Amino acid sequence: MNDNKTRREFLKKSMVMAFAAGSTLVPGSLSPIFANTSKERIPDLVAVKNGEPDIMFNKGIKLMGGMKRFVKKGQTVLVKPNIGFNRTPEFGATTNPLLVKAIIEHGFGAGAKKVYVFDHEASSAYGLAAKCYKNSGIESAAKQAGAIMAPADDYKYYQGVKIPGAKILHTTDVHELLLETDVFINVPVLKHHSYTHVTMAMKNLMGVVWDRMYYHGYGLDQCIAEFCLYKKPDLNVLDAYRVMKSHGPYGNSPEDVVIAKSLLISEDIVAIDTAASLIFGIPPQKVDYIAMGQELKLGKMNLDELNIKRLVL
Amino acid sequence: MGNFKIKNIRVVFSLLIFSLTVLALLGHVKISQLISETLFNVQFIPAFIQFVEGTGIAFLFLVLLTLCFGRVYCSFLCPLGVLQDLMIRLSLKIGIKKQHVRLDNFIYFQYTVLILTIVTVIFGSFAFINLFDPYTVFAKIAAHLFKPLVLFFNNILVEIVETFDIYSISIKRQNSIPFHVLAVTLIFLTGILFLSVFKARLYCNSICPVGLILGMMSRVSFYKFHMDKEKCRHCTLCERVCKAGCIDVQNLTIDNSRCVGCFNCLDVCDKHLISYTHRTAENKNHPVWVRRHFLLNSVVVGSAVLSACTPFRLEKTGFLPGKAPVMPPGSLGFDHFTKTCTACHLCVSVCPTQVLKPTLMGYGLSGLMLPQLSFQKARCDFNCNACGKSCPTGAVTSLPLKEKQLTQIGTASLNKELCVVHIKKKHCGACGEACPTHAIFPVEDKKVIFPEINLEYCIGCGACEHACPTDPNAIVVSSVLIHKKVKTYKPDRKPELKLIPQKQGFPF
């Protein structure tokens, strides 16, 4: 009984919050995106704090120079959140649906022709994906924003690709939308991972391949880093609104979650993971795939070299 | 028209039953559950099992129905009967066959099947029920032969609409059914279709154990078919439309025990010399019981009662050939499962993750083609209890989701000599990541995180075995013969929720 009550209360609260957030978004925040006239240097990393997920993104993307820097008129966009687990948003196991919605809206605002959203369910088991799409709240959020929820749970959607310069992950099968779309936006959620310490932007890309168990069998950290040799996202938006601090990646209860209300945006996938691990509270050196990513020249771990814009709301 | 024709009602009603049965076996969770809870309760063997197990009384309704109206079950409720009727109709339409002939009596063969069924049940084997129960036979045909056709067309449609970026319908796959099981199903389908084309309802009157039991009851049924022996002009019209071949115009008799209650004969006689009337109007000369029938019937009834009494069943796990199969959550254990599952494969068809797969001999002689959980390509979804909800016999009892999530159907064990983390000292965690109950937990040693298992929480869902990347799998689930309840996972310590000190609001 108690459980039910708190869950219902929570839903009510988040609905009110969503409504409030939505109403603040509509009047003023969309127009400034189109009017990006600032001659300031574009930052390498934008960090926003203390706002609702969508509001933080609205402010953050403006600091990044607006969505128009990434999405040109008539282009197709792929938004890849973490929808790998059948969990409701309060577990922090999946990307915040409000954030996904805001990104899609900005994509369309910048003139995108189509926006696709998908993720390959984490256990790659038949018949689980639909539940993940639904319970994460991302399906309905994405559809409301006008995006297309594409399936990723059948091998027919995947195509083999070669990965240049890889030592372990020479070839893999990637989702066809990765090949077809013009712009690739990676939207991971920051959370604990019992077996790789923490999961962030680079690890989120495991959801665009068919056989992720190959990674597990042949060197998880190395494969995670090497995949970026094939394709790096055009933009990474890391959701650290709710951060699962233990029992990751599936989580045990909403008690595992700390409300960090943070958001990171960067084109540099190594930098964003470095910053995210600091937010999580783990030295980036401890997360093997980050160091491997730097070795492969995918990005920079030294945040002092970077131009970071911080915004506390 | 104006004429009230029972035959027309029968055609409409049976087609409805047939379509609903096929629909249920296509495996949509909610539809299957609804149909299973209603329609399949009045399938003879499922109803009988429910009655014996004390979970349903629909069986009494069937007995009463037959004692009142004869074997109408065979034409109104039995999907396998309707399948034969459709085939018969087709073969008459396209002219393979012109008319039915009176059939030779195969009753001794049928008695043999029935008695063997009962004897094997007494000795703890459901093999004959798995093979010959008409509902089970039909269910397997629908699930393994009709369903792929439907999926094929569904998937073509998906391909077409997806080119327009419409994803509202999705690709549906069916787990590969073991070759032996498919072969048995196919043999039964072709056999029954062949019989129905050339010998009409011969299956019902020469093999079907349910048909025989119903036939025995219909000898004494209240309503029966009668012939006006004085006025009959031996035109044989009725004999030629009788699918059961039970009308003998030469001797002016109708064998009501073989009559499947199709009502074809009633209308065909232009003088209305065949009537469906109650017993008081019966020709008193017609013998109801022949001595040999009476003896056989007594044997059957006696042994049926015996087989229903569980104490007489022999210990069954002795039949197990090797590694016990993992049984669905809700099946309670080996003993309960093998004495209630008819192997209709409704759960196999319904299972959303397709983890349920039939095994021909996995249960030894206790049952043929019973389903088991196969973790090679699938896992049991933690948040699903569809198999129990849809099972028509109660072999897989319906567990509330919370209870199912604590029901141990197997236990995982890790072979460290095969485990990636142990061999390569590299992170994997595929099993732990997939484990929904936190039975698998991480242990860090020299910067490498190893998986360990706590069986107190393991329910045997197979998520770990399915996820394990090694070949052969380092982590495997073995069956638990009597299902148990496990503890709910409680973390030893509260997670550390503090974030490290921050400058300008950020730690960087």
C-alpha cells in the first residue's frame, strides 16, 4: 500500500513538474535558438545544473551555439537515448523522457525533416523491447514531439560494418538508421554499472549494435572505446538528472537514485565521460574505457585543456 | 426458409469455436488468456484435468451435455472435429469424394488406445494424452503450422508499411520448434486430413480416446437419433451424408455411440423419418447395451477413476533420462507439471520472450513434447507471468507477478574455468547486468570485477545463461524439481548518495 502511494504521488508530482516545465518552454525559449548571433567561442563542454531536464537542455544547447550548428534544414536526425531496461523513469535506469522530448523539439526547430529514436534492449532478448519503450516513458514523449520510434529488436534492421583501426572489434552489425540518418545525437543517462563502474556516453553506443555480447566476450572496455573509431556521435547530451548510484545498470529500487539535476553537452565523447564520472564521484582513470578512448584519440581526458561553460540555474 | 435447422446452428457455432481456438493459439497474451479462461475450460481433457485437480467443474457440464444430447461435443466444441468437417466439406465441394460410406467398426482399436491411455496415466505417463487428445492435437497444429503462416503475412505487411516509416506493427518471430515435435504435429495433421478426405470422421471413431468416452456416454443419452423403421424406403440418403458412418440403412439402425452429432441426416430425409428425440419416444426394441460394451465400459470407467486417484501413480521422476528440464514458473514442480500438462503448447505460443520450447523426450516417459525453458536464445522475462495466465489445464498455475518474481524454477551455477572475467581478467558482467533479482553480485579484486552468485535470491529465470558470451556458457541454470520461494533482495547497506565536493557547482 505504502509503495503504491509513493509511486502514485511521484507520478502526480512529475506530471505537475512536466506541465510546469512545458508551459515555461512554450512562450520564450524556442525563439532564441534560431537567433544564435553570439560571436563567442563555442565551448567544448557545457555543464548545466539545478534545472528540469528540458530547461537545462534549452539553456545548454544555446551555450553550444544552438541546435542549428548540428542540424541543418531538411536533414534526418537519430536520437539515441538509453532505453535498455524495462524500468520507469524514477529508477534512473533510462534516459529522462523530458530531455529526449526537448532534444527532438530542438531538432525539428532547427529544420530536421525526420527525427528517429531507438535503442537496442540491453539483454538482446526477444520480446522485451516494447516494454522498455513504453515503461521508460520515452516512447510517448518522443511521439508527442513528433519523432518516429523505430524498432531495434530484430536482426533485419542491422548491417555489417568494418571498424578501421580496431584491434578487437574489427566488424560489427549496426542499426541501419545509424547509416541512413544525417545527424547522430547520443543521449546517455549517467548511472552506476556494477561491472564497469559507471555507464555514460561511450557505453551508451552499445545500443546501436546487434551483438553486444561480443563486447562482453572479447574485452568490454576495449570494444566500447573501439566502436567510436567507426562513428562518433555528432553531439552527446548526458542526462544526470537522476543518477543511479548503486545496483546498476538495472537498479534495485528508486532508493538507488540521487537527484543530481545535472546535464552535460559536448561533441567530445571522451571529455563528456570524464566530466560525468566526476559528477558520479569516481576518478575517470578508474573507468578503463575512458583512458582507452583517449589513447585512440577519440577525445580529451584533461578537462583543464578544454573550454568549459558552466551554468548553475 | 423458415425451417429451424440444427445443422445450420452447428455450422455457425462450430466455425466460431474453431476461429476462436485458432485465434487463441496465435499467442497474443490477452486474447489467448481470455479464450483459454472461457472456451478451453470446456475442452474435454483440460476440463477433466481441472476436475481431478479440483480447480474447475466444467467437466460435469460436459458429462451432463453428453448424457442429455449425445456426442454433440464432437461437432460443436471439438476444434479438431471442426477441422475435419472443413476438410470433408472441401473434399465434397471439389469432388474428391462424392458421398460418405458406412464405416467398418474400428472400435477395438479405439478401445486399445483408450485403455493404453488410462493404463499409462496410472503408471504416471501422459504420453498418450499428449499424442491423442483432440484439443492438444489441434492446438499443436494451430500453434506450429497455422501460426507461422500468419506471422509470415504479418512480417510481409511490416516490411511494406515500414518503408513509409510506420512502425505501429512489429516483426514477430517464432522460436524454432524442435524438428521431432514439428514432425509429430505434421504427421497428425496429414494423417487426419487424409482420413477426413477419404473416410470422414474416422479419427473420431477409431483413434480418439475422448470420442470413445463420449460415445460410451451417448449410448445412454437422453436425446438420440431414431429411425422410423416402418416407413424407411432404404434410399440411403442419410447414410451418404453421415460423416461418422454410423447409419445402417440395410439393418435400419443408428449407432448413437459413434454418431458425432452433426445433424446432417435430420434434414436430408425428405420424409423426415430420422428424428432426434428423447428416450421415452424410443423404439423399445433397440438394444442400448450389448454385453461386451458393458464389460469394456466398466473396465474403462473403473480404470479412469483409478487413474484420477493420485496415490496410485508411480513415482515419476524415475522416468527422467538425464538433466531435468526447467519447468515454467507456476508449474509447481515435476510431479504436478507432468500429471497435468497435455502439451497443447498454448504457453509456448503465448510466451512473449519465446523462452518456452517443447522437448520431445526431455521429461522421459512422463510426458511427450512438454514445454521447457530453453535459455540458449531467450530468457524468462522477470515482469511476465503470461504462461500461467493462459494455461487451460492448470499445469502452469497462474501466479501473481509478485509471487512469480520470487518463485525459484532453477538455480544458476558459474563455471569459473569458462568465465571470461576469470580467464582474461577483463570486465564482462553480462550475467550480473542481466540478473533481475541481484542474485548475481559484483566482487572487486585487484581492479577486476568478478561475478558471484547468491542462490538465496536466484529464481532460475535464465537471464544470466542467455547473456553469457562464452561457448559453452560459463553460467548455466539447472532445474529445481519442486519449485521454491526465494527471499526478496534487500541491499546490505544504503547506497552512498553523496556527490563529491563541487566547485562552481561542478566537480571539474
